[in-house]
Amino acid sequence: MKLTDIQKEIINDNNRFKIIISGRRSGKTMSAITSLAKYSRHPNKKCMYIAPSYRMAKQIVYDDLYQMLKERNWLKAVNKSDLAFTLVNGSVIYLRSADNPDSIRGIGLDYVVLDEAADISEEAWKAVIRPTLSDKEGSAMIISTPKGRGWLYDVYNDAKHLNDWASWQFTTAEGGIVSEQELAQARIDLDERTYKQEYEAEFVDYSGLIYYAFGEHNIKDMNFTNNEHTTLNVGIDFNLDPGCAVIAFKHANGIHIYDEVEIYGTDTREMVQEIQRRYPNRRCICYPDASGAQRRTSAGGITDHIILKNAGFNLKVGSVNPSVKDRIASVNAVCKADNTRLTISPKCVKVIKGLRSHTYKEGTRQPTKDGANDYSHFNDALGYMVNNLYPLRVEFNQSYKRISRTV
């Protein structure tokens, strides 16, 4: 099959990590096979294709890869039971499944392709697959049709801001394989949500996504003078595992988050020490959890608010916390694309992940708390700051007031 222009662009790109998000039947498999051939043409390379399951690994690429290697006279041996192709130059291409990570461990790889990565767990990528590339400084191509906003959504967007990473997103129509008539019929047959995800390669929002206004327009680096004269604005959530803080500076058009602090098994005194270590001799305005006026997370019986004041922090906090609903509404208001007042540095990955993925419990308006993988405490810390700086205005209806008094 002749490669399309976008396939050529992806395969010839020199970035180490490539993320491809595309619609169904858009040529993902041909991109995977061609890239495997490109890397394995060099002698003594170890390459691997990984699918979510063993059956998919065999069905999706085995025949096409075998045919390509045979036509080029590259094949020396094929191990059908092990799904391994040995080439005449000493390179080997393995086919593996992510549901059997033990078959991947311990192999140092020069190149790996993850296909349908949305169906592969984040743990498999981070704990098993990514480490196989380290000793050889290998490369990876991650390919998938999107499915919700899981880890793949984060990796795709993070790739836009990271060195040696690149990302692409294209639809089934742009792939040039499926006819316009078939696409038109699929649009009729499928609901809008499914069509957008499967054919237009869109990351369809979770139902119940809390920070719906947050998007890529909020992620950017800002040039500013970060010196002893720059006032720190710090939102803090008092928590032991972990304690979280977001650090920002105010500017004419809003506020920019440029650092995040996360400490496990901590107390407020340790959090203060970490902030002062990173930013010594700074004026600090702190927007803490209101419960800190009574709460004592440090030894000695001193409240969290007193610890902050003793450290020289200027506290901006009410007697009680604003409601969760009001904090969420305030953050959504400053994130809006048509009036953006909140920006976040790409390096604040946990703040970004918290905003991208935090959802309500199904059937409720209660935010989820997911334990060890939960970044919602950063959302709380951010919410205290934003709600104080940009509280929602409540429009008071005078006529309603008069009516109310008469009832």
C-alpha cells in the first residue's frame, strides 16, 4: 500500500516518541508496520509491536508484516509460536500483548509500537514497556483511536510541550482509505458521540467531567521575572497523604501557575519549609483551607494557620471554606477559552492531570476521590486560591426580593 502524506510525515519525523491519534481504518496498521521495518533495517536491533491482547497482536499485523519482510528478502526465520521474526541482518521483531506483561519484561528494546493504546493500561506503559527502552535509549510510536480521557489523552497533550515528543491527530476521512459514502452511512448508523470518537478521532469528554472549561488554551509557559521581588501566591490543601500546594504569580490578565508541591506523609510545617527552600526570602500570599484555623497537622498543638503566619505568610481566607460548587464554578469561569484568566505551566503535570480527569461520582454532583492516583487535592488547593481572587458575582434580583418578602 502506498503511504499517504501524513503517514510519510510521521514515519520520517525524528522525534524519539510519537503519539498518533486517528480514526478507524485510517492507516494506523500500515504506519506501524512501515516504522518497524524502518528501525529493523539496521543490524542487530530489537523491535516490538504490542497490542492489548495476544489475538489482536496476531490478527492485526502478523500477515502484513510477514508479507512485507518476505517481499524484501529480509526474513531469516519465523517463530510462529513465539510470534518473532528474525531478519538476515540479525534484527528481531517481536509481537506481544500488553495483557501478558511478563513476556515483555527483561527485554532491552530499540523500538516499540503500542497499537490501540487506549486499551492498554497506564501501568503497563509506565512500569513495563517504557523501561525496556532505557538502556538503549530506544524510541516508541503510540497509536490509537481515542477512548475517553485516560492516560493516553494526557500523553497526547503533554507531547505538545515536551522535547523529543511529537503528536498527530487525524480523522478517518484524512486517512484516505474509507470512502465518503461509507463515512456518510456511518454517521447515520452511529450516535454522534460514537462517530466523533471512532471516525473523527476526538477525545470525547467524560460524562460528569467537573472542569469542563479547562483545555489546552490554559497550558502555556509565560515569561516573567522570577526573583526575590516576585510575590508568591500559594493555594494550599491541608492533607497528610499527600499535602498539596500550587504556586502562582498574578499579572495584568489573570494568574499563572508555575510550580506544584506534593509531599507524602507530611505536615504544614514541612510544607512551609519546602516552599521556603524553593523560594527563599519571598513575600508570600497564602490561600489555605479554612479548616486550618482549628486543624493541627503538626506536633506541638499549633494550628496550621498559625504555622503559616509564623512563617511570615500573609493569609487570605474566610472563616469557612466556600462551597465545593462555588470553587468549581470559579475555576471553570477563569478557564473559559473566550476569557482565559488562568494559565498553567506544562511542568505542573499533576495540576493539569487533576483538572483534565476529575469527574463527579456517577449519578451525583459529588467529586470522586480515587486514593493513590487521585490529583483532586491539587484541584482543592487551586480552588481556594481562584475563589478568593475571582469569586463569582451573585446577581441580586431586587424585584424577587420584594416578592419574597410578601410570601
